Amino acid sequence: MTNLIRAEFRRLLATRMWGGLLVAAAVIGGGMIGVMALVGPENFEPPLPGLDTDTGVRSLLGILGYTALVPAVAGTVAVTAEYRHRTAAVTFLFAPRRWQVLAAKLATYAVVGLVYGLVLAGTAAVALFSVAAARGVSLGMPAPTVLALLGRIGVAMMVYLLIGVGMGALIRNQVAALCVVIGYLYLGETLLMMIPGVNLLYPILPGGATAALTDFTYVADAMSEQLGSTTIHLLPPAVGALVLTMYAVTAAAIGVIVPMRRDIT
Amino acid sequence: MSIDGLTIEVSQLTKRYGEITAVRDLSFTVEPGVITGFLGPNGAGKTTTMRMLTGLVSPTRGTATIGGRPYRRLARPSATVGAMFDANAFHPGHTARDHLRVYAAMGGHPDSRVTELLHQLGLAAAADRRTRGFSTGMRQRLNLATALLGDPGVVLLDEPGNGLDPEGMSWLRGLLRGLADKGRTVLISSHVLSEVQQLVDDVVVIRRGELVAAGPWSRLAGPPTVLVTSPDADTLAVTLATSPVEAGTPPRVDIVRPGQLRVHGLNAAGVADLAAAHRLRVHELVTENTSLEQLFLDLTTDPLTTSRAGTP
């Protein structure tokens, strides 16, 4: 098993994807948060509460949470690359107990996701605090709370990367897998929300669980407004984290079980 | 780590894909210490069989074992069996060295083995180039290097001749002969008989997923026949048919057409000597396709034919 994890790290570190992923984390974390903080949520269209309010800070961090698509895509690409470049056959020749290969990939990408989340959250924290200081705005949320929220976002990034790995292992075809992952995260969930009744499920869907993790209620509030009658309540943050982890574990378990018996041709 | 060859045993192996039966009730054994050719026309089921042998494809029925164990139950698969399939199984962004290092780690083989193989397979100069720019020959060599990482006792190569230049092929022959001489098990598939003719000791021939012939080449090939063109054909035919040969029975002679004979049971030199002794003219002497060659030719040229190669 150690051999397999070592092999997966070698596989990843030998490609350019690794560096690109770290750059993406810094650009999205530090860059995007920096620019948004500089502009100020009060100047957004439509305007959001300013950085000096709790809701304003939460909104920025919530938007950051929505970039979980990036690690999800990275995980999907990493796993499906084995099928696209036909190295899966070689890999399964060296490790015929296929669940071990997937388990090693999950372990490797959990570390990768954690590093990604750390860089993202770290650069976002630096950007947020320094821009606030430069603009002379005191954040509407105590610094430890900001850091705790950023930490949760970092963890969410890791979980999304693993969801990507699981979906990739399941679908195998790179383009199809990317369509499903991107399609669901950016379109599918929104479409689901339009079906009466289904939107009540929002809190336990990946998007809703991520929002719960960061207490980002923008989408839920908008939906409640449309519905008029029922108000949608997000799960408590800890439960949201749990639900999200369950998605990753399920995707991973499927990813581990399904490739076992499939023919590699 | 054992580097001795192990016996490959395929028993009543069957693979169905929906309506299509790719391999049907196939049984044969491959012994260590010799090179075995796995022959058959394209689409005969060679690759499917080899994939079942290595656990990549699950058989519908039957078993395929290496040293008595199915591939998936081998304790150290890549140190036991080196298998090569697709010539194109690399991440384009990886260098040759990257690729080998990934699989060296996976199989628990030392990194020194990577450098060793890069040199041994003539890839040292290209070691740090990304595989995206590799020629087919280089890919084939890198594939072979991957299969040999664990210094395995059993080597399975699917169509290794594809993309290899004559020099590469001759090098491969040397390598495989060396492995067989060391007592290892070598199985190579090919749809081109001439490619492996000089190399293999044993053969397994399949067609449409079924066994056609298996055994030592020398036994299956049968005695050669000689086609003689001579203006004195009639006299020569009588002379040949009445000549006592060392082995006992005189050669059998068929008249193909006026001026041409087919001789069974005597080689070209024997025919020439006999003709010379009787002052008969010979314009042409051709040693003909052995029966296995004829059989294989029938299989490859007409995949729908049901007749075995008859005696010409």
C-alpha cells in the first residue's frame, strides 16, 4: 500500500498539473478574495453588506466556497487520465488488487486536497486581512471566526477533490466525467432547485452542505423568497461538514468497488 | 524473489461479450525454458486470452493460471510476470524516466533498475523527454522496459513486433532467447508467422477463439516438401521414386504439371544430388511451406475457411 501511494505521488509530481493546482489555489484564494475585498461587497451588483458586517465577510467566504469546482475537476481529471492515456491496464498489471489502487489514489489526493485547501485558505486570509487593513475597514467578524471559516472552506476543498476522484473512477471517460461533475455543480443543482419539493432537499445536497459549512445563506434565502411559504434552513455547520464528507466517502467507496470487476480492454 | 519460469495453464477458457464469443473453451499450456509463439489471425482472440491471463479481463468460464495461481492472486505480480500490451500506454506529459519510476515504486522495484533498463533498451538518450514526442519504436521499447522492471520469470508480450524496426526486432529476439535459456517462460503473440518463425520453439495457434494446433514447432511443422522444375521431370520422377534412401522408404513424388514435381521425404540437397548422379537437369528447386506455414496461411488469408491445410 505504501508502494502504491509512493507511486501515485510520483505520478502526480511528474506532471505539470501539480504546480498548476497550487497556482490556482493562490490565485483563487488570495487573488479573488483580495480583489473582492478591495472592491468591497457594498459595491457589488446587486450590493451586499460591507466588509464591516458579519454578513459581508460571510458572503465573500461563501463565494470562495463555490470555487470547490476547481479541486473537484482536478480530482476527476487525475483519475480519468489513467483511462484516457490507457495506463490503467499497466497500473492494474502492477497492482491487480484494484481497490488498493483506488484507495492509494484517495489517500494521495486527500493530501493534495488538504494542501490545496491550505494554500487557498492561507492566501485568502492574508489577502482579506491586509486589504481590510489597507482600506482601514475593521472586519465585521472576529479574526478567529474568519480563520475558522476559512479552515472549513479548506476542508471542503479536500472533500470536493475526493468527490472528483470518486466520480472519475466511476465514470472513467474523461469528458463524460467532467461534464457530470461540472454540470452538476454549476447547473444540475440549480435546475433541481426549480422542481417543486426537491428544493427542500437543498440543505443535504452538496451545494447546500457546503453553504452550511460556511454559513453562506445567500442561495437559501433567495430560494426561500421565491417559495414564499416555506423557509429553507441550512444544516448546522458540523452536520453540513458531515454530509459533505459522506458524499466524498460514498463517491470514494463507489470508486473503490466498481472498478474491481470491470474488464480493462 | 523467484526468477524461475512458471508454467502457464489455460483451461477451458471462455469469454463472451454479449452475443460474441471471443474465446471458446480454450486449453493449452506454456512451459518454461522455451519461447512459445501464440499465433492466429487478427481478431482470433489472442489479446483477450492474454488479458484474461493477467487478470485485466474476467473470463466467462474456465481458468488461466501462472504457476498454479490466477494472476490476481500472485504475491508479487510484477516480479513474477512481465506483460506488455498496448504500445501507447503513457501519460504524454511524463518522461520515460517518470513513467518507469512510477511503476518501479508501485511494484517495489529499486530505482536503479530504471536506469539499468533505460540503458539496456537504448532509451538513455530519450530518458528525460516527454513521451508525447516518442516514435512507435521508442514507445514499444518503453513498454518493454515497463514489463521487465521486476525482472520477471514469466514474460508475456502481445504483438511485440508492431512498430519495431528490423534492428529492434533482432534485438528483441536476442533478449527473449536469453530469457528462455535462463529457464524463464516466454509467450509472444503475433499475427505474422514470419516474424516469429525463427524465434519460437513451441506454438499455440488459435482461430476465432478456438485452438487449432499446439505443440513443438518441429513436430507441427512436419517434413518439408521440395518443388522441382526440370525439363527431365518424367525421368527424374521415376528415378526418385525408385531410389533407396537411407531412412528406408523412397521419397513420394507428385507430378504437379509437365516439367514440375513435388517431392515428399527428401530435402532439396538430396534431390539435387540424385539428379546430378543421374545427369538430369534441374532448373529450379524450392523448399516449400511447411504444413504449419500452410495452415497459418490459410487461416490468415481466409478467416472464413473451415478446412485445415491439406497436404498439397
